[in-house]
Amino acid sequence: MAARAGLILLEKNAALEVNVELLSTELRRYEVQHRELQMEVQSLRDQHKAAVLEVQAAHKEVKVLQSSHRKERAAWHSSEEASQQQLRSLASELRAQQQLHQNSSSTTPLPHESQNNADFAKPSSSDDDPLSEDPRVTLLQTENDLLQTHLSQVLLELSQLQVTWSQSSYASNQRIQALEHDLHKLTRENKLLKDEQAEERELIDSLRTICHTYKKIADARPFAASTCLDENNQECHDPDQGESLGSSSSEATDAVESSMHEDVMHMNTALERRVRELEVQVATSTPTVSEEHAVYIEEQLMGTREALKHTKQQWVAAVAAKKEALACTAAAHEELARMQEVFESMQKGATKPHDEDEHVDWMEDTVVHPAPPGWIAAVSLWMLMMFQMKVLLMIVLLAVVAWAEDLYEILGASSGATSQDLKRIYRKLSLKYHPDKVASEERDSAQAKFLKIANAYRVLSDPARREKYDLYGIADDEGFKNFDEAFKHARDSVEDTPLNWIILIIIVSASVGPILYFKFKAKPKAVNNARREV
């Protein structure tokens, strides 16, 4: 069980490391997606602006067409009214001239009939001639014809304009609807993009808080104290700064290395002790031990050895990470010392007077300096702390598992026993250790044993609890606290099957039936004897 718990902890450790790597990759991917989404949002904004401008231009065109149509219609109405007024005036003038001509012809004298006939023929011809040959009438007729043709042309143009206006209005309406649909779609996509950006910002903020926490943890470690000491020494302008920094960093390094080494060595000794105990148990086991138990012990041995190997590998990796962090810290200390020297030299140079002919030579720094301790050191220290915490947790779990009692041993059953086997064993043991069936001086020990049996059966009878116990070797604390609860559970767990009822009915009928038979059979005999006496 201990080896299995250790393996589970190591698997969880590996899973946590994989999750950290996945989170870092997801963070990079989200940053890239964030930039892409920003570019898409900018393009969508540009498209939205262009669509709004197109809609405004379409509205302006519609307004211009409507105004031009109104103007043309008003001009056509005015020209039509003017032409109709002119026609009415010309018609009134024509009627007035005809009346004048008739009045003048009716007032002329006639000497005789022939002359009258001739004169009658002449005036009629004269009446026709002036009317037909009058230039003003022909001019009016030509003007009327021109106005009619112009009116027909204007009406035709008006109908064409109405058709074009209806087509343009329909097309503009369709265009406006399409642009409004695109605008609605763009706004919806923009809203979705904003929501995604908000989620990404929240994720990035959470990751930044995690990184900030890790940074605080890293600053709280010994190399942070050494950096604080560097700053204090810089303010004091100590010439022996490099030596003090190196000594403090080496002391902190030795302390961290010794503490980590002690923890790992303690864990290794505990695991080796457990391995030796298991080997002794296998060597001293009797021939009656089952093969399953032997296989189980071998699995524990193999798991413990694998745990030792993995622990050694983790310790080596932690030591390597620690060395890298210490190298970064030393490089940072050297860089700080060099910058302090440069600063002091610049201060000394600033205090000296400069001549006009003196040439100042500036120092050109071409040396490649290592990066100061940053995220690598913080992450390595965080991994070291997590490793130490997991080692301590594994040791605690191993101690708990070692001190815990085996529930299968309490019931006297194997790990592969079925639920029916466990129920049969539980009933047998509950009857054996029931306080009513033992002596009074052994009642307390029987109650304690009965309570242990009830708690063991409670865990192993539930499939979920049994699986958890088989996996981790630890049972939950929600057990029976006293004998009354355990006895109530044992009484409630007894099931009344139909066979039990049938047997009970047969027993009752077999015991009560003869009594009733003899009771009801004796009464008729007494009555017959009385009749014979009478």
C-alpha cells in the first residue's frame, strides 16, 4: 500500500509538471490569439466604418434623387399649367375674333339676291380664308403642336424617371438592408470578440497573479536575501562587496543544499527501511501464505524500488536546477559589483575638473554578461519547494498507511473476496463477538472487536469506499463511534427473504395447528355424551 501511495504521489507530481508546461504553452497560444483577434477587431472596425460611410452615401443619393424628382415634377406641373393657360387664352382670343367677324358680316347691306348670293359666297370664302390663312392661327397651332409634343416628351421622361427612381429606391433599399445586416453581423462578431478578449484578459491576469505569487516565493528564498544585502552594500559603497556577496550566497546555498539533502536522505532511509521490512516479511512468511499475498508483497517491493529510483532522479534534477539558480545568482552578484565599480568610477570622474584640451575616453563594455536571476530561478525554486512539500506529504502518507490496520485482516478475508463472502464472514464474526454471547468480564473487549468488525465491513461492503481503500490504503473517518451505532447497523443489514417468511409460517403452523385441531375436535364428543344421557 505504501509503495502504491508513493507511486500515486509521483504520478501526480509528473501530472502537475505536465500541467504547468501545458499552461505555459496555452498562455503563449492565447497571447498569439490575442494579437490576431486585435488585428481582426481592427479590420472589423475598418469594415464597420466603410459600411457606415456607404450607408450614409446611399441615403444622400436617395435624398438627392427625391429632391430632383420633386423639382422635375414641380417644373412639369408649372409648364403644363402655363401651356394650358396659354391654350385657354388663345381659344378665348379666337372666339372673340369669330364673334367680331360675324357681327361685322351681319351689319353689311345687300342690293339684290344675286349680289347677295355672290356677296354671301364671298364673305363665306372670306370667313374661311382669314381663319385658315391667318398667320397668328397657324403660329398658335404650331405652338400648340410643339407644346403637345413637348408635353408628351415631358410625360415620357417623367415616367422614365419614375421607373428609374423606383428601381434606384428598391436597389438602395436592398443595399441599405444588406449593409444593416452586415452591420448587425459585425456588431455581433465584435461583441463575441470582446467577450473572448475579456476571457483572455481574465486568464492572463490569473496567470500573471500566479507568476507574481511565484516571484514572491522566489524573493522570499535565500537568494532574495542575498540580493537585498547587495543593495545595502551598494548604498554603503563597500569596496569588499564581491567577497561579502559570495560568502552570503555560498552560506545560503549550503543551507538550502543541506536541508534538501537531509530531507531526501531521510526519505530514502525510510523507504529502504520499509523495503527491508517487506523483504524480512517475505523471508519469514510461513508456507501457508497464499500466492496472491506473495504477489502483492512483490508488487510493493517493486513499487518501492521504483519510487526510490524516481526519488533519486528528482533529487538529481533538483540539485541541477539549484546549481543553475546559484549560477544565475552569482552572475547577478558579479554584474551588480561591476556596475557598482563603474558607478564609482563615473562619480570619481565627475568630481575631477576637465580641461578644454583633455580628451575623455569612455569605457566601451563589450563583455557578454549573463542574465540576472529571473523566472528560471523562481521556477526552479518553486519546483524545489513543491518537491519538498510532496516528499513530506508522501512521508506522512506512508506513516499513516504503516500505522493503519488492514481491514481484510480484521475480517479474516482475502483482498479478492466478493460481497457475498464478506457478508457471510461479517455475520459469522458478529455472532461470535456479540456481547450477549460472551462472559461479562469479556464484554468490553467483545464490544471493541464488534465495533472494529462493523467499521471494516462498512468500508468493504461499499464498492466506492472499497476501491478507494484498495487504491490508497486509507479508510475514511466516518465510522461508527460506539457499539450502539454498530449494533443498529448490523440489525438493519439483516434482510428478510421470502424463504425466511415461508419457514417461519411453516414453524408457526406446525406448532399451533395440532393444538387447534385437538381443541376443536373434543367439543363434539362432549355434546354426543350429553345427548345419550338424556
